Amino acid sequence: MMTRPDRKRPTRRSVIAGGGSIVVSFALLSQAFAQEGEVQGAAPPQPKPKLPGSLADDPWLDAWIRIDADGAISVFTGKAELGQGVKTAILQIAAEELEVDPTAIRLVTADTGQTPNEGYTAGSQSIQNSGTAIRHAAAQVRELLIGQAAAQWQIPADQLRAENGKVIRSDGQTLDYGSLVSTEIMHVEARPQSRLKTPGSFRIMGKPMKRVDIPAKVTGTPIYVQDMRLPGMVHARVVRPPRPGATLTALDPSAVERFPGVVAVVRNGSFLAVVAEREFQAIQAMRLLETAAQWSEGMKFPNPSEFIQSLKTRPAQQGVVAERGQPGAASAQSFQATFTRPYQIHGSIGPSCAVALLESGTTRIWSHTQGVFPDRAAIAEMLGVPAEQVHVVHVEGSGCYGHNGADDAAADAALIAQAVPGRPVRLQWMREQEHVWEPYGPAMLTEVRASLDQSGRIAEWNYDLWSNTHSTRPGPAGSLIAAQSLPAAFKAPPAKLSISPSGNGDRNAVPLYTIPNMRVIWHFLPEMPLRVSALRALGAYANVFAIESAMDELALTANADPVEFRLRHMDDPRGRAVIEAAADGFGWSRDRLPDDRGRGFAFARYKNLAAYLAMALEIEVERETGRCRILRVVAAIDSGEIVNPDGIRNQTEGGIIQAASWTLYETVTFDESGITSTDWSSYPIMRFGSVPASIDVRVMERPGEPFLGTGEAAQGPTPAAIANAIRHATGRRLYDIPFRAEKVKAAIGV
Amino acid sequence: MAVTLTVNGRTQQVEADPETPLLYVLRDHLELNGAKYGCGIGQCGSCTVMVDGEAVLSCVTPVLLLEGRRVTTVEGLGTLEKPGPMQQAFIEEQAAQCGYCIPGMMMRAQALLQADPSANEAAIRAHLEPNLCRCGTHMRIIKAVMRAGEIMRQNPQSGGAS
């Protein structure tokens, strides 16, 4: 594996003592700022200004960008490619500010041995955090190189420009980047302000760029962790208990150990796995091992028929998410309703997988985890070794959409690797293991009570939500199934209520609309009957569903058009702009549609601080069956400054289809014996026969604005737009996701 | 025991239990990556390959059934350097997010277009029904398959898989 021995080796003292050049560079940089009026970035308060994006956590320029003497350029991001196209977008950003071609850059992603620690690749934050950091770092590196050239030529920096990996002066002479760099000049801390390129001068950013990962994906080139084949590699499968909490009470591994190809049966407390030379042998041996193991009863599952309503009566802590004006003053409610969302799965098409190798005391793990550094900490704690003895490298897997089985599979592989030192272990979960053991998106129940004033404006808004936490990611070893199975079992840390600006279960619980009196409460449920964690958009999915459903009912009561009613309450000009763009693009009107067709609208600003998205869609309800088919969708999204417009469209189209699938079809099912949704037959998702005829995503131009992220913006508006369209088509409102055909048929009473 | 297989135009002997599903022989013995494990029970289509021009779920097809038949995986459609029409179309339409399901989609679509290069959108949607995509790339997949059909119609020699 490549390492960066030079990274952080020079101390500040050696740099300053060693290089007059750096003083020159800084002086020139300051001069440049003084001359340029268009400095962007955080204001410079005293004494330590906050650096832009993830530079705040790792300020060294050479943590992000390295240029070798031969001119080779490497860019390092702590974020991982999850299929969202982040590699391509980061290359665009870096190439733009460095004034090089994207193909000239080697991009290194999430690797505990090489990249900055940027936590998790989650929350639609890769471009805001890493993209912003790399943009500023690249701009500062470019200016440092220009400064070096200025010093060499002894002419002012403002007579120079950078282009295609060179610094160029007015008479045409050039110096290559490689000839200008030294370890010392790159090993400096970023400054809070950068001389960023202006949008009018962009060559690469803001323009569609073909994804760099797609050619490999369509040719069978080995790029997934599932495709790794290391010399001497063996294949492993885990055997899980019938239910969480069950412990292994008896095991006769003798028949399995004699099975052809079996290398080892690994038992450690209640952790059970088998290792074989060939993959199919491992699967056959796993099935045999299942019959050889006896387990205790384990946890009791709740009664499924009463479960969702029971959320309101479970032990809860109250968190005030928002309170303004005088809530509780209204004498009558204009609208009051309860909405629910069941447990839902991430449902990656490729079950979770990892490769692990214990060699010379170090455990190396290749994983599709969203957080190589937190996962390293958790696995090191589980193994009882220092973090330096665990090296986690991100390798792409199947799309995750949040905290799926990736971290658990990485821990499984790491534990199995301890039993077969020197041999790389490839572990993949089986389909039913992914369906049953991944942490689910939490079930939620929400209540809206709202009232209108005489003028048809919302006077008061009361909102209560009942939910678990939406994140049980590692960090601690107790988050990992493997660690929970050991003889000295690590316990899952207790969930804590926390109210934050970006939200968790309460994400988007506060309407962005102007409402004078409001109270929003999160009834936080610390106990988790079923294991849960982050699923794309967290609570925003259920909260926006409830808010935007209520908005439509209030509009009806006020005898207002749903779009006009939203605009009536929207003061944020960018919110208004996406609402208007979606409505215009769709051809929103109050004209009569054919029978059984309806149109629906919804809006949200993700987290109330990130991307704005509005959508309109048309649906057809088949009365005889209750089957709903989305005919067409028009969405408008404002993600701030655009990096890759086609990437934004691709993510948004995908978000709409995925959220439509959640809404129309998806629910985890269980009975008192355990999870019963164990495959794609018992947990159906959207197939080609049901995808819309068209999805039109319009990307708002916001040159010069901060990046706002994209990946999760559609998840909240989609269920509401569907529910509003069904309401329009049938006159019936649906409150309980999913809207499967039988439920719709029952609601419309045919 | 040995099984004789013809994969992407190459005939070779593989030491495997004849009951082994083709998927594992492709991935584990022949080191081909296109066919992916998704469910192992024929519900998701990510393991789809072509056998004698028909789309087949390799996760539920024992290798013993494949002696004397022609197996094609996505590696048989072209290469990074020289992508075939189906691959070219998926790149042009940017029809992937995570991409895990995509080779299976391409192989099922290839079987359709080899039989009928002028298959229309409705036929493509119906034909792809067995294959699941979780990223929601469906709209682009449909467009890519339609584009692949155009490329194949313009150059009838281009579309055949090895």
C-alpha cells in the first residue's frame, strides 16, 4: 500500500527555519489579497479564524494536495465514493482551482493511512465539507506556486497566471508546477481566505463532466470490494442467530470442519463464521453450520399490529425543537392528523462485504464503510489493539444510502482474519442477512395540529414526533454486531437526545414557512425494539411528508391553490424560486385532469440549511386494484454553486425514485418470532414496470454561492407529493406509509 | 470434477462441483467481475448473464447445465479501451450511480436487443422488470438501452457479443 511518509513530517520550526521561500510566498499571498477585491471565504476574526470546510479539522495544505517534483498531482479526500459521483465532483473542483486538467490528478479517497479524517461520508455534506476544503486548498496552492515563480523571476505575482500545470508570464515563459514545489512550501497551514476563481472564469466546474467511475462499472473492471482477489485469499460467511440477543448455546462443528474446502470454523463467544477456499464452499459450509448451532431465545419482538401506535406510549424524553410566538392559543384546529412511517431498509443490491488481512500485527481492512476513521476506532477497540494496528481503506461497494451493513461486515471480516493470520479473508453477507441484520431506518409517528387565521394564513403550528435516534454508527465498538457477540460483549452505547441545527429524528421537523406561533417537540425514544441507524435523510423523510401533507390540507381549507398557499408562507427567495420553477416546469394548474389522475406538490429545504427542492408530480390511481403509478415528475433543485449539473440530476432522479419506492411499497415486517421481510419477495421495491414515464430535474444556477449538497434533498418532498397527488386523484388522504395497492384500495372504498 | 465452459468465446475446463451455480464459477474460478451476487435466489437480476443469447440468472443456474452452451458476461461486450455499443450507451447516458446492478441490466438488455434491435421503450421496460436497481437509475438505464439499440441499428455488426 502507498503511504505518505512525508506527510506532516516537517515541523513548523523546520519549515520556517528551512525555507526563506515560504516567507516570500506568504508575503506575496498577502499582497495578492490586498490587491484583489474578490476574496471569498470566512471572515478573519481573532485570534484563530475558522477555516473553510474540512480545512477546519486538518489545515495542512499537503494533507489535501501534493505535487511531486515531476509535476504529478495527488488530491486527498476523506470522503468516499458511494456511487453519488463525489470523486468526479472533487476532481472538477480541484482541477478548476489548480488550473490543471482533471485527468492530471490522482484522487485518493478515504483511507486511514493516507487521507484526512473527514468522519463519515454522509448527510449530503461531501461537497460542502471536502469540496470546500479542497477548493480553498487548491486555490492557495496555486497562489503559492505563482508566488514561487514570482520570486524566481523577481517580478510581481500579479503579472503571472497559472494554466495547465504551469505558471506563465506575459512574455510566454513558463515554469512547471513540479519545478516550483518543495515539501516545505506545501507543508503550510491553510489561511482562512482564498483567492478563489470567479464563476465566469470556470473551465470545469458548473459543466457536466462524465463520471470517472462509470467506464469501469460497465465493463466488469474490478473496482468493488466484492471484486477483490488477493493472493491466498479465502472466503468467509457468518452465521447469525435466529434473533438479536440470542447466544450460542451449543455447537458441533465436526461435520462442517470435514466439509470440502473448509479452512476454519471460527467461534468467539456467540460470533460464528466459517472460512473456506472457495466462495461456494463457504456458502455450503455456512448452511451446514447453521444446522450445527443451537441458540438461546434472544429478544422478544413487539406485536406488529400494535407496534406503530405504541411509539406514542413508550418511555420518551422530550426535546423542544422549536418554539416561537404563543403556541396553544388557537381555539380550534383547522387540521389535525397523525402520520406514520414504518421501519425501512437501505436494501443495497449487493450485500455488505469486506476483505481483511492480519499480517505482522496489523489488521488491514478494505470496506465500503462511510467512515474509515470511525470504523478503525471501533474495530481497534473490539480487537483490543491500538488504532495504529488497524488500517481501513475504503473500496466501493454497492450503494449504501446510509448506515447499512458495511461497518458490521468490516468488523466480521476483521474478527475472522484474526483466526487465519496471513490469509486475506473476503466476507460477504447473504441476502437474508442484509435484510435482517442491517440497521433499519427508524419507524416514526408524527402529529400535526395547525390552525388558519381569517385571512387564510397559518396562525399556529404544533408538531410532535416520536422517534428513536437516527444514528448508531460506530465510534464505539458496541455499535458493531461482531463486538456485541464476543464473550466479553461490548454493549451498544445508550442513545442520547440531542437537538442540533441539522437535526436527526427532528431533521426538517420545523417548517421553513413563515408561521407566527409554533411549537415542535421530539418525543425521543431511547429504547430501540429493532436496531436502527441512519437511512438517507434521517427524520426529514417522515417530517417533510407530514408537513407537506398538512400544507395541502390547509390550502384546501383556505380554498387556495397548493402552490400559491406555499408561496404565501415562503419569504426565502431561494425557496420561492424552486417552488416557482417546479410549478412552471410542470405546467401547474387547477385544470381538471382525467378521472383517477391527480397532481401533487411538495417542497423542503433539506435540514432547513442545505439544498432547496420543490417537485410536482402527476399520479394515476387504478381504482380496481388501488395501484398507484407516477406518470411524470418535475423537480427544481438549488444546490448552491453547481459543480457537476449532470451529477446533481442523477442524484436527484435517484432520490425521487428511491423515496417513491419507500413510499409506495416498503415496510419491514416482523412477527413475534423475528423479522419476516427477508428477501425481495417479502420486501418488494420499485421495479421498471412502476417507474415514472418521465422525471425532469431542473438545476438552479447559483454562481458564487456556497455548495449546499444534493444527495438527500428529494427524500422528504417525494412522499408528500405522492400523498398529495393521491388526495387530488381520489379525495382521500393517506397517512400511513407505505401506500401499497391494498391500502389505497381500502382507503378509496371501491 | 471438471466442467467444460465456453465463456465470452473462450472454451475452458473448470474444476468445480457441477452443482455450483454459474455465478461462483464466473467470479471465483474465472475471475470475471461483471456478474454480481445480489440475492442468490433469482430475485434481483444483478447476476444476469447471457446463455446462447438468452438472459439467465447465473446465481441459480448450476454449471452442469452449461456444457456446450455459450455464456456471455459484460466482459464479453467490450473493454475499457474498446467499449461495445451497450457499454458505450451506458457511458454516454451516464446510466449508473453505484453501478452494482448495471452489468446485470446490460446483459438482460443485450439479450433483448440481439433478438430485436428496434425494441421500443415499452418493450425495454417490460423486459427489464426482473432486474432491481436501488439507486433509482431506472430512467437513465431505459435511455441507455434505447441508445444502444440505435447504435446497433446504425451498425448491425457492432452489437454482437463475443
